Amino acid sequence: SIINLPEGLTWSKNPSRLNGGQNGCLNMTGTTTAPTGRYNLLWYGTIWATLPSPIPAPYNKQTYTGVLNQISGFDYYLDVINQGDACHTVAGIRDFNKDLNVIMQVFPNPTSGKFQINLNAGSRINGQIVIMDMTGREVYTKNIDLLGLYSTSVDMTQFSKGLYVLQLRTAQGVASRRISVE
């Protein structure tokens, strides 16, 4: 299932079950009256993994049921726009930038709520640092324009414990980290 899909939209997948290494197709249809903006989508389901023998039963089959985004490492979203408007140009799944991901460090993680974000930029970075909860609500946003070393402290002790997504969003792409507040 998909959590946080705007009202009025439906989805289907083909095939309904994917074996390892397969690709599938997701089709979204409908019209929504939801406000324009970004809707971070959470995929909920079950993954089965069978491990090779000679691992003894009952350990030879692993099952995970829950939010699948945590396993894939990707952030999925749907942008709702007014009919006739241009699509948003904010970075998406295909805009993941491995070079940006390398220059970003977050520690400690897991955290009690206070943590440090360090960037080591060899070229100019202009964009935003955004932290979202698992419903897609942005709980922290900071604009940045930097060259070289950058460090900032974040205090999320006033927020609920759980998983959050930190993104560095730039014109060059997106870097992303999961943050666990315990």
C-alpha cells in the first residue's frame, strides 16, 4: 500500500508480485482536490528473502513487513500541481547525486535528537538542508550557500522519536540520509 497518497488518486502495479531482480510498473490515476505541493510517499508491504543453504531452518527465510522506503534507500514523492502548470523542477529519485552524498556527514546517528551536519564542498553548493518526518512533513529547513567546510548543529529533541529523512537539495541533485531519533 501507499501511505500519504493524496485523496482521489488510485494506483495499481504490474506485476502484483516481483521476484528478485525484476522490474515492475506503477500506474497512478485520478484527480485530486488536495492542495498543491509535495507529498512524500511511504510504501508499506512485505519483502521475503530466502537465503542460500546450508543455513538451518527457521533462519533460512527472512521476512520484513513495514515501510519499504527504509530498505530501498530512496525517497518517493508525488507533486500535486494545478492543471496546466509546469511540473516542479525540484530534485527527485533520478536526481540522487552520489558526489553530494559523499561530502555529507551526519553524526551521531542514531541520536537523542541533537546532531551535527558536516559538508566538505570542493565547489560552491547553493540549496537547502531539509529534514522530513515519515509522513513527509518538513520539520526543519535551512538555506545554504557555501564553498569549503560547513558545519551546523540541529536540535530535534522537541520532535517525536522515530525515523526522519535528511536531504541536501541543490541544482546539482540530492543527497539523502536517514536519521534515527531515539
